[in-house]
Amino acid sequence: METFFPNDFASMFKVIKIVIIVFDVILLYVFVAMILKVFKFRPHFVHDPREYITGKRFKKSSFVAKEWSKVLKIFSKGTAESMRLAIIEADSMVDRALKEMGLAGEHFADRLSGLTEDDVKSIEKVWESHRLRNDLVHTPHLTLSFDEAKKALRGYRDFLKELGLLE
């Protein structure tokens, strides 16, 4: 009677210890399995903003640099008509770049509206430039100052640089 109680307590303690160890191993297995399952939902960091926007790889096209130099050459003439034409050409070039990136939409504004400031920080500048371009096209005798034209071209340039299409 004197050794019966301590032996039962010791064996019961060993059983509880084994059950706790098995339970810990099971919890560790469940934890690792859950981490592996959740791993597929981790954010994928993309270095190319065009890939982030469109969800697909984008081959770099050299037309942007060539077209941009043409736009700058037209703008450098300094006449009101050349500044007007430079803005229209820049708008057309950016639209073509968005098409090549695979952004959906029938018109330039449709493609642009598919982007947010989270996608491209300079989106508002492009909208302002595009609005000015629309005003120039739809209002033939609209006067355009040098500063307005320069600001519009700067908006297109910043947008293209942010997309990695222009150096």
C-alpha cells in the first residue's frame, strides 16, 4: 500500500508527458502545413511596373524613344502650331504604348481609366495632358502658352519614365 500510490502517479505522469509530446508534434506538423498552404497567397513583388499593371511580361519596344525624340524635335521649333502638334503626337504615342502593354479599351481614356494612382503615380499628370490635348483638338483656335505645352509634355514624359519606356 505504501508504494502503490507513487508508482501510479509516476506512470501516469509518463503517459501525460508522452501525450503532450505527441500533441506538440501534431501541432508543429499542422503549423508547417498551414504555412505551406498560405505561402501561395504571398505577394509577388514585380520589378517591372508594366507587368504589374497588365499581369503579363512586356517586351521593351524601341519605338517610344524614337517617337519621343520626334516629339521633342517638333516642340523645339517653338511655334504655337508645333507645340500643339507635339502634344497631339505625344498623346498618340502614349496611347500606342498602352495598347502594346495590353491594356483594354476602345479609346485612350478607356485604357487610362484602367489604371490607378497605385499602379502609376504620374497618372494624374497624364490625365491633365490628355485633357489639354482634347481641348486642342476640339477647339481649333485655342491659344496655348509655352508653359502649358511644356507641362503637358512633362506629364507624358514622367508617365513613360515611370513605366520604364523612356530613360
